[in-house]
Amino acid sequence: IRGKGDSTKAISAFFILLRSLMFIDTQEKLEIFPVPKAEWFIEGSEIKIEEAPSVFGKISFKVITTKNEVQFYFYDSPKYIPPNMMINLPFPTRIIQEDDFIIKKERGNSFMLHGWPSLIRFVKK
């Protein structure tokens, strides 16, 4: 953000709000989509976060929604792997277990994981 005065503060606040819609990071957890919107996950949509600064280092991921799945692609491990990663979705899904992450807890449309997987697939119910 560059410039002077109140417009710089307003733009900065807007970007902080936008970042908080995409993810929230604390020392204990990286939470992706804390308050997800259903319209973000319509068939054919894509959300891409590139080199976003976090307490774990820069994080990059992409979310692609198909007719039956929501796929999370994670790139380049951050400097520190989050001890917990929470992914929230706005509708009921079933996670497909893979080898590179551990499902720690599942509650409703929220999934707590450990690891930095390359791909996480959710099948719509």
C-alpha cells in the first residue's frame, strides 16, 4: 500500500479484511475459509492464493470446484508446517483420505488436519 492519508488506511483495512476471509493464522492453527460463502464454490470456480505472508512463512494454494468435488492444491511448503490446519466449507462434504496428511477431527463441514498435503479432495454429499 502506497500513498498518504486516510485512503491508505482504508485500503489497508480492506486488504486485511479480504485476507481474513481467505485464511486466519495463529501459532497453533492455519484456518482456511473461516466463514466460507457458497458462491465461492460454484462449479468451475477457482480461488488462488500465492505467497501470502503468514506466521508459518509464505503460503500458496489453489481451490478448484468441479461438479462433484472441491480440490485444494497446496504448493511450496511454508517455512514452518502448521501444527493444525482447519478447512471450512459451506456445504456437507466427505474428505478423501490420502497419505500425506492426517485427519485429526471432523465436525460438520469443518476438517482439522495435520500436514502440508499436495492435494486434498472433498466430495460433495
